[in-house]
Amino acid sequence: MLGCNLDGSLRVTNAGLRPDFPYRALPHLYALSQRTVRYIVYAQHNDGRSAVIKGPDDYDFRHIIADMREIRDAGMYVYASMSAAWPRWMSEGQPAYEMYHSWVSDPTTSDADLTWAGPDGSRWRLATPTERPCMWHPNIPHIDGAQVEAFSYAFASECADLIDYVGPDNERGGRAYWPPVQAPPYEVAYARAFDEVIIPFARGYRRGCTGGVATIVGPEADVESGIGYLCALEQERGYRVYDVLSHHPGYSWGSPYLEKALARSDEFMSTARKWALGRPIWSTEGWDFVADNGQMVDLFMESERRYPDLRGQFLFHPELVLFQDGARWNDKGFPFKLSAHGERWKRWVDGRETTKRRSVSK
């Protein structure tokens, strides 16, 4: 995903880099003032694809190191963002944090993968393999924070020299994520996530960085209350995790898209400003497959006008918005011709001060 660096004046973009993302396309995005890649790091998929955690104290960072070097060689900044299931051996041998993508797209997922065992032997499961969890349940197993911290320490030790920003978690308030928090008690689920995943990751990563210095982005909130819950937990625990506050306001359910998306943005920004305490605010994700792509460009232009303190905006899937035939973007590529929306985007960014290419010597 693509955006801007902290001290840059340009507030743009986020491209979800799929596994087939052609890194030779990065110069085309750079030419449109894309400056930071939000690179998704998968700890563990259900089927093991792209996983960096192979077992206790067994990590494989080779493929993400290669990807991040490609990004840096293009003169761009790396925001490494964790977003995936933690292995079951880290959570009492049960699926504590399973991405809904795996449930929906993997037809081999068995009922056992969708079932949790309670201490009393009771079972709790989803009704169908494609149904997302929609309630918080106390029997969802706990994640071993010590193992999360061990992983993030190793991650920083191996990769921090390639990383400008790092995120420990993604969309903690969503019903797709562990523990699902779409019904009360919200604060219980947020506290578990903060204590078992977010704080241990931040502590381990900072220990693994040279001099203990790291720029941590979060909470990648998909509901505005998530910022409040998690920032309040920072104060309660006496440990400041986030150096940048991030949220996902660009999704909207309903029409007109731009009006709905801006209303959500107003809610996010109001809460983020309350808790920022001098920290930059980023909008790091947003998409609506119903919205016309031109409305996505409208959203970025209007957000920059409306929120002068919004230091980073990220456009999801820029290939679909900015280029013709972007849906076929893969290693075979396409001509990289700008779409009509891409031409309008280029005129917009060409009229503004752009951030400088980062040094590739680090």
C-alpha cells in the first residue's frame, strides 16, 4: 500500500501489494507521487503461504527482505504492516486469530477450523464456512504474548534496516478479526488484543531495533471507537505504542459514496485528534467496490482540503483507480496507461509540492 513519508508535504496513497505485484511497476507509481509502500507481512496463513513464522524460534524472512529491497531500490519508503493469523501453537492450539479471507477463499477449510472449545468442553462455531464471526466469545483462546514478542524482536533484528514504519496489527475492531468485537463487551476484546499482541509486538520490535528506535503506526482502526479504546489502553498500561495514529475511513456502506465516506472520515478525525497528543494522523486504507473510481479521487482531494492535519492518505489498489486494465496487473504486466481518473490524479499531484525520493543507501 502506498503513501507518504512523515515529513513530506504530499498526502497520498496506498496500494495493496498483492503476491503477484510486479515491482517493476513501482516507478510508474512513483511518477504519480506515491512515496510509501504499506507492505503487508503475513505471520501465518491457514495454508502456510507467505508465512514468516514456521515454528517456535523458526522464522523465514527471505521473501519479505527481497520485496522490501525492491521497494527501497525504487526510492520509496517501507511501512511493514502485520496482518494475518498467528499460528495455533501460539494460541493454545486453537485458531485465535484467523483471517476471514482464508475462510471464504479456502474450500478445504474444515468445520474444526471454525470451532472453538470452551473450558467446560462446550463448542462454539460459525454457522457456515463463509460466515464471519459476529460476536465476542470468552472462550476464544489467548495468544502467547511472549511468543509474539520473540517474533517481533527477531523481525526487527533481521529487517529493521529496511523498514521506515511498522504496524503491529490491523483492524482490531472488525468482526473478521480476533477476538471479534461486534457485540459487547468491546473493552474486553480490545484489552486482550492490546495485552497479548500489540504491546508484546511493540516491545519486541523496539528491543530489536538499533538503539531501540522505531516508528510504530496504528491502530489501523476500522471503527472510530477503536482508536479511543486502544489509545485509552496506552494510558492505562503506561506504555505508548503508537508514534502515528492510523485509521480506515474510506469504506462506506451506502450511497452517495463520497458523502458517506466523508461522514465516516469526520468521525475518525474527531476521535484521532482527541488522542493524537502531537502524533501525526494517517488515513491508511479505504475502498468501496460500488463506488466509481472517480469518487475515490474526489475523496482524496476533498480530504486534503478538509483535514489539513491529516499527514498521510493511502489509496487502496491504485492500479484499479489510476491505470487502464489495472485489474490485469501481474508479472506479465500491461501498458501502464493512465485511466481518465489517473490523468486527473496526475494533474492534481503535479500542481503540488512532492516529497523527495528517499535515499536508497540505508
